[in-house]
Amino acid sequence: MWGDVLGCEEIGIFDNFFALGGHSLSAVKLITRIQNRFEVKIPLSALFSAQTIAGMADFIRHAIDHDVWTPLVPMQPAGDKPPLFCVHTGFGLVLVFVELMRRLEADRPFYGIQAVGLEEGQQPVQSMEAMADLYIRQIRRVQPAGPYHLMGHCFGGLVAYAMAQRLREQGEEVAFLGMMDTLNTNEVVRSLEGMISVETMFYDVLLGNLSKRVKKRFRKLSAQEQAEMVYDRIKDDAKDIGFELPDIDVGMVRRVLDLLQINTKVALNYRIEPYPGKITYFVAQDEKRDQPIVTGWPEMASEGIDIIEVPGDHYGMLMPPHVGELAQAIARQLDE
């Protein structure tokens, strides 16, 4: 099973999935096959806790008898340096950070924070304040006290900002607050002035630059049909880069779409207050925008903001061939 997904003829039970070339798409494919083969529900993030065949066997045995889900995902827990905690995007997943994790320093632990609501039966968090408090409790399990190093992409950057605010209020030191292509929602709300609904913004984020006709047709579909259409589009995109995705539970896709809609509302309802510290802001230089995405953030950072341009567009900055430069830029900032 592992060999088929990774394209390797010989794999030892202690060989690491990611060291063998595994990435986010192959992780989805492998986890889907494991769930179908063993008839057990395990999260997509399981491969970060069990990156070998031997580890996955133990994970499956444990999953049968225990609730193994947690927002905190140890994507690379080894190393002596302070850990970097990276918050999910609006879609709630941490798989988008696989390529970044692989290129960061080997001696710095890297933890992803995934959203509540990805698994069946979970209720998503409905406010930024509650989300920040929940995630802080989780990271304290690994690191009880500061200095903390926080980061997030897009919506996740906003959550990391809220977490940093909360930690500073609690008397903790935040040594690094990194934001990757994160909109200042104060600016968004001010520019909208009630002219657009959260639902409309959700569809714009989800469907991007697709035609108005396609967006209109999508909005008329049922929840099930929307999920199927989105996954078909993802599979087509994967085929374009030579990767065949398996059929997965469309319910999972629906939950991801629900999370995006809820997180869009959470972001727009969050009032950003000035931060008593420094922000390190990574801008995707290839993304076309009406105005700079960093607008509104310099005024929020009392100790200044470092703006670092990296290649790629909004999501391309996290993927090859651009993610290597992003990882190098992050590593330099963390080591300062």
C-alpha cells in the first residue's frame, strides 16, 4: 500500500513517509486507502504522528479504542530549538504546510494547529477569542511557558495574531509572530461597508477567479453537490501535475467547506486591536491584488513590522518551487 502510493518497490517498516517523498496529496491518498482497508476512521493528520509503517500500525490499534483527535499536530516534533506553531488556513487543514515543514530547520520542532470541525460530529469554533484560547491551551501542553513562536497563513495568520495578543495579556513573551499573506479584516470590513454578505465573500474565496456564471450555478447546488463539484475540481488540478487522487468521503469535503464559511464569518467579526510587539509579514509577490495585502498591518504593530516578499502566489508560496525561499526567509527571522 505504502509502496504503491509512494512509487517505491521496497519500504522498511521504519522508513519515513515524508523522507521517501510523501507530500500532501499522497498523504490524502494513503490515509484514504488505510481507512478503506482497515475500516477505521483516522484523521488526515495521522501521518504526522505516525510517519512509518510501524508507527501507523500502532496508531490504528490505538484509534480503534481511543479518541485520537487533537487540534495540535506534531508534524516534526524533534529538535532542541523552541517549537514553531503554525495555524491552519480558513479550510482548517494543516496538510498545506507539509512542504514548508520539510524545508525548515531539522532541529526546530514544527507543530501544525488544525481546526475543530474537520471530523464528523465536531462542532466548529464560532469566535476568534474562543479559537485563540483553545489553541493556546493546546500549545501549552507542549510548551508550558514562553517565549513562543507563532505563525499562520491567510486566516491562520489572523488566529496567530489573536493568540499572540492573548499570550501577551497573560504575561507571556512572544518572540516571533509570523503572518503569511493575511488580510487585515478591519480594512476589509471598512471597505465593504455592508455592501456584501459573509456568504458572498465565502464564495469569492472558495471559487476565486471563476466566471460569475459558474459561481451563480454553484450557489444553487445542494451541499452534497457543492462538495462533489469542489472535489472534482481538486482532482482535475491534481491530474494537471500528474497525480491521481482517490475517491474520498464527500462528507469530509463538505465539512471543509463549512469550516471555510464559518471561519470567514469569524474573521470578519474579529476586531483587530494594536499589538504590543513586532510582526514579521511574508507577502506572496506574484499574487495580483487591487491594493497591497499588508494594508492596515503596519499601524497595528507597536514594535514595527518586517515585510518580506517571497515568490509565488497566495497558495503557491507554500508549494514547490517557491516554498524553499519561504522556508529560508522564515529560518533567518527565527534565528535573529
